[in-house]
Amino acid sequence: MINVVGLVAKYGEAKAIEMAGWLVPWLKENGRQILVETEFSQTGARACDKKEMAQKADLIIVLGGDGTFLSIARLVERRDVPIIGVNLGGLGFITEIAADELKSILAQTLEGKFSVEKRMTLEFRVYNKKDSPKKFRVLNDGVITKGAYSKIIELETYVGKEYLCTYRADGLIISTPTGSTAYSLAAGGPILYPTLGAIVLSPICPHTLTNRPIVVSSKSTIRVTLRSAGGTVILSPDGQDALRLNNGDVVEIRDYGVPVSLVKTPSRGYFEILRNKLKWGER
């Protein structure tokens, strides 16, 4: 039963503010409690931070692009909480519902007439010699990359107990199928169907051109050890945080085990979205 609805919107986006203006009273008329972020407290709904919203909401609506979606989705630890992603004009692959479809899809969702697509998430753990392990959850990807003025870095990589290679590159993208259409795609990685159980490793500008992207099972545990001293190396999970890595630090990646439930639009399939977003077949 959906009683509490969370609303996350892109800051400073005029269309998001306009939509929140009618969404909040409409949801109240339909007997729902609404949680919004502080920036949208003027709508009359109760304000809270994203962490509280992720814990209390029975349904979450995201108005914005994929970045806005990622900012809340990775905090939702309950696999039965559906998330509706509304695209406000960007490229967005995750926020696939158009603004003019929202009211009809939302009405059906509140009545329990909806289907979801389960999207896997990854757990990143960072180990070093000084501190306790740091843990991150991602829906798209985690990126290990060198700073602007750093030299090529070396990343010793294992899949399970088997040595894969030591990448000499500008960095490495470790991606879910959902994230395969994000940074990994720009780095030459493959597009994976979003419900596949797989992980993509895509090197960024590898020194050896034969170092191509590779797809491994989601049951794999991947260990990446930084073997470069000096310079700046950063781990960025879903583009939301930045953690500096030092020589010898280990990044361990595995399936988080709790997927994100993305509400599907009944009017379009995944391949139609690909054709429209990537302009396939056009001349």
C-alpha cells in the first residue's frame, strides 16, 4: 500500500518546480502524505533529507535527469519501494517517463497497477592501511581515474581469484548494466540489457590498445589495487562522491544484493528508448 510519497526534483529546474506545484496538492487530494526536500518546502509538504525519505517513502518520484535519480536511488535499501523517473528534457536513460505521461502513470501506480524492472546495484569497498573500509553503493558505475595533471596509472585487477591484467590507463570504469549506457558507453563499452546479471569493466584511454572492455558475471568479486605512487587518483561512485586513493589501496566490487525497483512505462520498451535516445536508424 502506497501511503507516503517522496518527491525529489532537480535544483533550479523551472519545469521541476512547476510540476511539484501541481503534484503536491494532487497527491494530497488522493490521500497521500508527501515528503519533499527542503528546497521544495514552499509546496506545503513536509521537508526532510534524502536519507530520511529513502527510509520512509513507499513510492519515490524523481523529476529531473539521471543524476537526480542516482542521488536518491542508491539510498533506498528496501527492494519493494518503486521509483518513478520523469525526464525533463535531457538524455536520461533511467528517467524514461515523459512529463506529460506522469499523471496517468502515477494514478495507476497509486492503485497498484504497475510493473517494475529490477536494476542491480554494486557495492564498492575501499581498503587502505590506515582507516576502516569505506563502503559505497552504486546504480550506474564507479570510476577510478587519475587527476588532470597526473601520469597514467596502473590498476592491478583480479576477477575472483584469477588475475585479469594490470591496466595502464587514465582510469577504469566498473559498471552495472544500467550504467552501460553512461560513461562506460563513452569509453567504448558495450550496451547491456538492463536486467542482465553482469558487470562491465571499461578502461579509460588504455596505453595498450588491445585492453578492451570486458563483461563478467554479477556473481564475480572484482579487486582493483592501485599500483601507482604520486599524482592524484580518485574513486567516484555514481558521480556523487569523490574519494582519493593512495598507492596500495584496494577497491573491491561485488553485487550489492539489493536492486532498485524502477517503474516501467507501459507505452515503450527498452529498445525503443535506445533508438530514440541514440538516434539509431536515422540518416
